[in-house]
Amino acid sequence: DIKGFAFDLDGVIADTARFHGQAWHQTADEVGTTWTPQLAESLKGISRMESLQMILDAGNHADDFSQADREALAEKKNHFYQRLIATLTEDDILPGMKSFIHSAKVAGYKMSIASASKNAPMILDHLGLANDFVGIVDPATLTKGKPDPEIFVRAAEVLELAPNQVIGLEDSAAGIESINSAGQISLAIGDAVVLSAANLIFSSTVDVTLQSIQSKMDKIKS
Ligand code: G16
Ligand code: MG
């Protein structure tokens, strides 16, 4: 039986991708890489330093920046990003997710956060959701990012549940792969073609309810 949920943050609980995009766009301009929607999309779910590497690679600038330069660029990006996320309020929770999280809590499910973002605690605070989760996996303690299972394995440990008692929620293909390899049930939100590896697929956050999850689970079993 399902006893808990492990949530990705960006793209599942809030649309912080637009803020990452704004901040990285500024970094791309600074290093001389052309900013494109494709580049923006490819950074979703990717850690801060790896995202910077991809921006440098996209403009063939990887050899022009030392480790110290990179750390300065990443820190500058993060400061700009933190100014943007400081404006978040509970109105920025993606449609339906506030009521889903609250109804899951009332129904006795335990919930944790499996986000690559080191800013997750601050974001949850601004969204008014900080008290709804048993714990947040600290991405600084991970050896590998998504699609490696490590982050979702840790998210189930935080819940003190076995993998098959947990549903992982994700909007990225790398995240779904991570959930599947962790032995959990994967719930995808987004494009059914991109996220076809998921056990349960929803096109939008508004469709995610305890009832709709149950009915999709029943269909898998039968
Ligand atoms: C998020 C975003 C990524 C971002 C990463 C690290 O992942 O999707 O674009 O680079 O976190 O964020 P930060 O720089 O705040 O540590 P997720 O896993 O919540 O989708
Ligand atoms: Mg995401």
C-alpha cells in the first residue's frame, strides 16, 4: 500500500524554471553564449554547477573559465535567482498542488522533497508549505544527480518507508528514471511522450488528486 509521496519541486510544486531561466540568461550573456529556449529546457533538474558547465559548453567557452571563475559566476547567478524567488507567495504554487498536498496530509500520507535545488527550503517557506513535509533531501550530500536513483532512495529513507510504499512525482524524464530505478511508483506531470517511462502520467498538476491517482493505480493492477 502507498503510504507516502516524494516530490520534485521545480515543475511539480512551483514554476521556478522561469526564474532559473532569467538568471542563467544573464550568465550566458556575460560569458558570451547565445541564450536559446532549447538551452533553457536542457537545464531543468540539472544541478547549479552542471548547468553552468552546459552554458559554457554551448558557447565553446569551457576552456576560458577557471574553477574560481566558475564559482564566482555560479554565486552571482544564485544571488540574482534568490532575489527573484524572494517574490514567491502561495499564489505561485502550481494549480491544484496546494489542495493535493493538504488533502494527502489530512489522509495521513507522509511527504518529502527530492529536489536538486539547494534553495528548496527557502522556496517552500515562501510558498507557505514548509510544515507539510517530513523532510527535504539535502542535494549537497548527494554523490550523483538525477537520473541516478540516489535522491529518490534518500527521499524514501526520510519517510521511513519501503520504496514500493512511495509514489515519486516528477516533471522531467531524468527524474522519472531516478524514481523508477529507486523502485518506487513514478507519477509524471507533463508530456506523455517525453515522460512515457512513468507508471502514471498526468498532463497537468490540476489533474493530480488522491482519487485520480487511485483510479490510475487500479488500472495498472487490473
Ligand atoms: C532545480 C531546477 C534546476 C536547478 C536545480 C538546482 O531542480 O530544475 O534548473 O539548476 O534545481 O537549483 P539551485 O541552483 O537552486 O541549487 P528540481 O530537481 O527541483 O526540478
Ligand atoms: Mg522538476
